[in-house]
Amino acid sequence: MKRLILVLLFLISVSTSVAAQPRLRVMLDFFPNPNHVPLIVAQRMGFFTDEGLEVEILVPANPSDPIKLVATGAIDLALTPQINLLIARDAGLPVIAVGSLIGSPLGGLLALKENGIENLADLRGRRIGYSLEPLEPILWRTMLASVGVDPGDYELINVGFNTVLSLLSGKVDAIGAFRNFEVPQVAIAGHEPVFFPEEEYGVPQTEEILIAANEETAAQNERMLSAFLAGLARGIAFTADHPEEAYNQFLAAYPDLNDELNRRAYEITVPLFSLGARLGPAQEWDTLRSYMLRSGLIDHEFDVGTLYTDTYLKEEKE
């Protein structure tokens, strides 16, 4: 009888501990894709559980939703591009970056070599397709100006989200694209892509996917945020050290994504994950903020120190 009581007490203790684990709602920036492998790895391999945390991964109905939902407290954390975070802060939303998933830019302009485009200046007199306004026209204007091509020297066409189709059909001569998705997509279709990375043509360094929290409630959830970032950092480290096993974990969660395009996208992305989930330096934030202010993407010159915090990240070991 005593042994039975001890077993029951143990089981109650375990179930109480599991039930007591705090739950964090994290929303992706887009539908699941290879950009999210370390996050999925951390969830499936129990890295968050090891930190005493249960993580629920949510998929947005619209890519513009995550930053708005985290600002209102409807979710706890949101994955979002650095540029989007600055625009949100400029609009008065109380959001702050607490960590990073991909610390490098992915965007740029994509053309086809078969159309006689080898250098960015070859886009003079051409048609350029874009999806997001006013962001993309401003970025492409910056890039083209860096090689002496003025706004009147090319035509911008809003092609919606049919960017690759518009390029391959000849509707436009170049499109805004991600180096880890549309570039291999074009190559798989049998064409030779020519990609111009935005950061090499006048656009400041940006972080492609940040972890954003509600500034007003982050301090109240310090333990949960620290636990999440510690688990994510382990997921990133595992992905860097064991890329094949990490990708298999991702495919186990999303078997429908097991194709050549996602495989190539993943291979391009692996070196770009932010080790330690650490954010970029203050100087990069300041440079990006100044650029966005000059370009009219934001109107307010707020203190860079209010945009992000390292408070919840573990210190790097010497």
C-alpha cells in the first residue's frame, strides 16, 4: 500500500509539473518554410521543454498580421523582418526585438541571363515587377541609383504575388526576390538566374527574421522569453552542426514540403541563421533607421536603443 501511495504521489507530481509549464504562443512570419527549421527543431527535439516551456507555433492568415497581433498581446512572440518592426514602431505599436532567427538580408533583384542582363545597370530601360508598396519601389530605387540608373530610366509594375510567373513569361525583366527561394525556383525551371543582393547596392544591412515581443509586457515574462530564446539558440546550433538531421525533423513536421525547391532553399539558408539567436550590433540598427527616415519609410527619429534588447539572451561564453 505504501509503495502504491508513493507511485501515485510521484505521478501526481509529474502531471502537476507538466501542467504547470508556461505556454508561449509564437506566430511565424509566413507559412512554414525552411527559414523556420531551427524553431521546428527546438520544438520537436524538446529544447523548449528542457527549458520548462511549452511553445505553440501559429501560422498567420496574412503576413502583415504577426507584428500587429504581438502588439495587442493576442500572441506572445512574432517572427518579423527588421524593416517591418521599425515601420510598426513608427506607427506607434509597442513592439521590441528580443532575438533573431535570420540575421542577414535575403532580398534583392532577380533577372534572367538569357534576357541579356548581367549587371544591375542592364536594367536601364527595363520593366521591374514588385509586390509590396511602398517598400519595394524604394529599395529598388536605392539599388539602381547606386549604379547610376535613375527612376525615369525603368518602369515599375505591380505584379502582385505572381512575381516568378511574371518574370518567366516576359511580362517584366526583373523582380524583387529572395535569394533562398525565387532564385533556386528559377534555376529549377531551367533558367539561369542573375541575382543582385540588396546589401551590395546601397541598401543597409537588415535582419530578415527577428523575434518581436510586446514592449510593455516583455518585462513581465522575462523567464518565459529567456527560456524560449535559450531553446531557439539550441535549435539554431543543432541546425548548424547537424543540417541533415535538422532538415529531417522539419520534414517530419511538414512532409508536404519534401521537394527539390525546399531542399535547395534550406541549403542556402543554413549559414544565415543567427547563432545564439543574437541580434545585430547597434550601428546596423542606427544605419537602417537613418536610411528608412531619409527614404520616407518612417517619419520619426526614435532612439535606436528602444527598438531592441539583449536582456533575454544568454551571454556568449568566452
